[in-house]
Amino acid sequence: MSKTKSENLEHRFDAGEDVVDYFQTGVVVTIQRLTELSRILNLSAVAREAGIPVQSLQAKIRRQTPLSGKETAALVATLKRYHLTTI
């Protein structure tokens, strides 16, 4: 990993952001991005398909709490299953 990427990951980790997912999936899914997508996607349906309790995802969006690695992986897998991606 280049020094720039390493420093970026360290900064994101120190800031409490989830750093697992882009390098594992090539897709960016954050609470901020989901908040933006909520205008055009039914996030309750996405949560159900991903196996995430709807209330948990709604609370995370409302509080702007970061997604766990498992939640992000489940959401990414669900989006990919329907040929959707986000950047």
C-alpha cells in the first residue's frame, strides 16, 4: 500500500470512520452516502434484503453512527445483487 493510502486510512481510522470496505469491495457505502440515497432508494427494503434490522439502520442514519464492517459488507452485497453501486 502506498504511503498516501496508508496515511489516509490511519486518519480515517483515528476519526472513527469505517475503513474496511472500499479496499475489500471497491464500493463506498457510508452513513452519509445512505442519507443522500434515501431520497431515491427505499432504505428499509435495502436493510431487509441485507439482513439488517430496519430500525437499526434508521437509528444509525438519524444519529450519523458509522456502519460496522458486517453491515457495510451486507449492504454492498445487496446493492451488487441488484447491479447497483455507489461512489
